[in-house]
Amino acid sequence: MKLAIGSDKSGYNAKEAIKAWLMEEGAELGVEFDDLGTTDPDHPMPYVDVAELVAPLVQNGTYDRAVLICGTGAGMNIVSNKYKGVHAVACEGLYSARMARAINGANVICMGGWIVGPEMAVAMVRAFLTTEWLEGLEDWRQANLKRFNAKVESIEDQIYG
């Protein structure tokens, strides 16, 4: 799996903790990653610039998934969801990170460096990377989610062509 990771200054410490974990355990999970910024906290990139860099790369398949971190996760989430096929979810804990994948099939997780500590950020990314869409859900729920996913794709096609 190819993963992009990015942050603004507010998410820098969480991003660095996630990168350290990815370098230690990410290879065991088959994860290759690239840090797309902010790479120097003294010269930070604004969240909009990071999200505008990363989201199209998820959209075009350069990356399978992405992790984006700003102050609250909301800004990265808003910008990322403007791109067809990019399904970003702002998460604040393990449960929401896991369910973003299992229920929503999210390919981008956004979080807030002001909200979650580095250890929780790592745990959330682990859950996001190791959970698959529909994993562990009842048959009736899987059927509904497949139908809902088709509706979302139809809506995107109407909006984006």
C-alpha cells in the first residue's frame, strides 16, 4: 500500500510520530509512505496547500490512502473531500478511525494535532491501515453499505461528470 502523509505546523508532531511508527512497523504491514510536508516546522505549509497537494494524488491513484493532520482535522477534511473519489473523514479516536474504513471506505484520515496526542495518532493510523471496507460487519449492513456507496458514486458523477 502506498501512503501519503502530510501536515501543517499544528499537526507536525503527530506526523513525525506516525512516520517513526511507519518506519518501524509500516514495512511489516506492506506500507510504503511519502512525507509531502510540512517537512520543516520553521517553514510550515498551510493546511490548504498540503490538502491540495495530497488529495489529487489519492484521486489519481498515486497513493492508495493518506493521513492528513492540521489543528482540528476539519480543514484538511473539507479540502480533501472536494476531489472526486477522495473520501476523507476527520477522526478523533480509534473507533472513528476504524469505522471510517469499515463503514465509509475512507481513503483519507484527517485528525487534529490539537486534539489527539502523538500516541493516539499512531494508534488511529494503525487502525485505519489495518481495517478494510465492510470488515466485521453483518451481511445486512454490508448490503446496505454497498448500495449507499453506489449512491455516493452516482452523486459524484452528477457533480463532477
